[in-house]
Amino acid sequence: MVVVTKQLLDAFIACCVGRRDEYAYQRSDGRYARAGCPLTYDVVYRHLQGVQTIGSYLIDEHGLCRFAVFDSDASSGLVDLLQVQSQLAGVGVPSYLEQSRRGAHLRVFFRDPASPALVCRWLLPFCPDGVEFYPKQNALSERVPLGSLVRLPLGVHRVTGECYPFVAWSHGQFVPVAASLADMLAWFSTVLRVPVPASIPLPVADQATPTTPRTIPFTSVPSETTLTIRDWCRQHDPVAMIGRYVALDQKGMGCCPFGWHHNDGVDAHPSLWVYRPSYPDLCCWYCHAWKQGGSLFDFFRYYYGLSARELWSHILAGGHF
């Protein structure tokens, strides 16, 4: 049995644990059940020893998160997320690959706890189609008091009986970052925890010259293009695309991310309705609290606080959402 010291646990917890006053445990069928008690050192120790496998809620009891996760269930997950890792590295964001049961996770660790809404605005543009992104919620609410959870690393998956390590690409193959559990835990004290940029503002309604977040490069609109905004909107499923940014129920309802027209800047009760438009209409979302809606293009324009020209430039330059 590996000797796990408190120092090793502290480094691991600082990177990988979200909420401390609640956690979930994995059942034999792979699903998770709420534990209903705090996440203690003993619980984490039992997880690392393979006695019990637990999941951590990303958004903590203060409404903040300490890390983000890209989750691919594809067999090509490691390769796919290696590309995302390379893109993040290109803008100075370190991230770390972890094998999983079906594919892979890519984790970004934060230096300080940050708003989930800010994290989503910052990192979601890097998320490819078919890959899930956590945190899924912009904020906790009465309807969603805990939010999403992910498996705590280095535990034994109850379905496969396997433990999945963090890996790095080296000499044409993926190799574990450490040879033993103790070394893997010690590795956590060396990972880089990045500061979440504070220069990604919430869009402000009625502001004459809104501050524009520059998280992605923009180029001028090619003059020879024949694609129109209407064409672009029709090419995409708004429920699927907006559903990556807002957790939607089966009726297409979710919490509105445009906080400036909600009390305390948060939509505590789902007021955003997302639906598929009927031709030739492009409107696909409506906020019942705001009494306003629009097209898929309008959603991203408000979400990122961009002018129509800037957003269209990004789309024509090959940007994705």
C-alpha cells in the first residue's frame, strides 16, 4: 500500500477538488450517488487507495471553480484533446491530459477560484464538437444546487477496475507522467495553475462602447465571401450549439447567461427558451425575463460582447463555437 502524506494530498486536492462540503461516490454500474457529507482527507485517501471512487462537484460552495475539464468519450479522445492542449499552449494556457475509461480528459488548473461564467467565456471557444466541457453551469441556483461533477483523478473506475493516469506525448506515444501513485501525486506540486483572465467582461446592455473580450484573434471580413449570416445560422442546430453554453432541459429551458437583466446578475430560475426556428425565421431563443430573443448569431454576439462585424470576422476566419 502506497504511503500518502498530507502534503501529497494537499497538492492533489488543490488541483482536482471543487466543492468540499459535498461529494458523490461511484456505484458499481458507473453512475454516481450523492454522499451527503463533506469531502475529507480520509475520503480522498480511500479514493486513491482504490477502496472507493468519488466524483467532485466543480462549482464549490462559494459558487466558484478551481479547474475546468474537456471530456472526450471518443476512442480518439487522447489525440483530439492533444490538439486542444496545443491550441491552449499557443495562447499561454497550460493543460494536462488524463486517460479515461472511453477516451480522455484535458484539465486546466486555476491559480485562484474563478466564476464559472467567466471560465466558460474564456475556455469554451476551444472546445471541439463532440467534446463536453465542465463546468456546465454558469452559476448554481435553487434548481441546480450542486451542478455537474467529474471523477476525481487516480481512482479505480468501478466498472473497469482500472486506474487511469495523467499522460504526456513523448517520442510518438502517450506515456504516464509518473511511474507510481506516489510519484503521480508528487507531480501535482509541479503543475502550473493558470490565472483566469479578468479581462473577459460580461456583455453590458445599453453601453455605448462595450468592452470587447479579445480571447480569439479577429481578421477582416473577406470581400469575396458569398456566405451570409442568415446562411450561417441555418447551417447550425441552435439547440445543440447553445446547449454547449447553457444547460438545457428536454424542453429547451435553461438559465439565461445574459446576467445584466437579472437580479444580482444571475438568472436563478430558468428563463431562457431555446428552440429550432421555423423557416424562414431565424429566431431560436427567447428570454422570458428580458422579453427579448434573437438568432444564433445574436446569441454569440451578446455572449461575447462583440459587434456584429467582429463576430462575423471570427466566423469567416474559421472560428468555431
